[in-house]
Amino acid sequence: MRFVQHPNLPASPVRHLLIGRKYADFVTNLLEIRGILPIFVPDNVNVDQRMSGHADLSVLHLGGNRVLYADFLKENRFLRQLSAIGAEPIPAEIEQNPAYPQDCGLNVCILGNKLICREMPAKAITDNILTIRETLLVRQGYARCSVCVVDERSALTADPGVAQALERHGIDALLVRPDLAVLPGYDCGFIGGASFKTGPDELAFTGTIQDSMERGRIEDFLLERNIKPVYLTADKPLDIGGAIPLTEESE
């Protein structure tokens, strides 16, 4: 086992995923039959309850063994679990409250050597991400939620502004419908929050894209890049705040 070196982009099959504890009953069996061990992130008491279980509001994988964590996790057993597998938890020192965009300081998307975010990120982020060469500023505060990372040069998103920013910076972006995922309490969820990589050539969705035409567009986009789509359930994809690949098989 080794740590995923490039956030969101495992180079071999994933072994540990960071995922919200709220979704333990939903995902545990689905992951374990694939040999993936979930490490559950406690509910975030400083964000809207409807998104309290979203891991991408509470932690940010910086690459390798470094994991940035929100202040509410200080002294939590979760940090000891990370340390037990060799991870280095780093405090984000970011204030959060339920009002957008004060809730999403950690919800930035790292894609290769690019950082996608609403505003210049906190010092704890910029000081610890060593591979970033470009920062893409977008209007969307939930940048990580809104981007489904396909590979280092490709992504799915339902946000036209994000898609345009990605394209301007050499990332192929497939613009999809905004209602592909559900998030209870909201009109819809984010596609990035309803998907995650389980290996270099596999992208898991928490459910099945119900619109056959849209599913066909997505599958064509993925297969052109030799990425296999995996639908974990037959239901409509559920936005769980993503799942963060942390470790992978060593080759």
C-alpha cells in the first residue's frame, strides 16, 4: 500500500477512501466488495446539516500522506485513524459557518497541477500543495463538488462557468445536465459529489445516470479516455460530498 500522490488521481486500485460517516450504511458493503476500506469523516457541525456528512467540506487531500482537516476535527478519533496508516493530518485553520461561502473553504478541486477555487485559498492550502502551477478562479464556491475528475486532462461538470475555465486551461470538460444527482433538501446535487475514482481507469458513480441520452454522452466521454464507468446502485446518483482516494495498491 502507498499514498495517492496526486489528489483525486489514483495510479493503481484504491485501498482507503475518506468518506462521510453519514453515508456508512450506504457505501460500506459497496466498497468492501471491491477491496476498498472506508475511513469515515465525522459530521461537520459548522456547516448546513444537509451537507454535514460531505467529506469535501471537512478534509482536503493535498497529495501523498498529507490531509488538511477542518478545525472541528481537532482531537477527534478520525485524526488518530489517519495517523495509524501513516497519514499526516494538517490543521486548515479555516473558519466555517453554515452560510455560503463561509462553509466551503476546503472545497477546492486539485486537478493535476491546477487548483480550481472560488477565491485565493487559505495559506494552509497554498503552503502545502507543492505541485500547483495554475490557479483557476471560478464563481462556484463548491468547486470540488461541481467537478467530477476523470483524469489529469478531463472532467465532467454541470457548471458552464467552471467548464469554460477548464477548457481555457487545457482541460477537456464535458458539460452535463445539472439534475443528474440528488441531494436531499436541495433541488439537485453535484456530479462531483456523486462520483469518485476507484482506480486509474475506473470512475464510480453512487447511482445510475437515469437519462439514457446523458448517460450515453458520459460513457462515450469516459471510454474515449479508457475510463470504465461503474454504477454502484440502480438508483439516481446521490451527492455524498464525494469520496477521497487516499491510499492505493503499490505496484
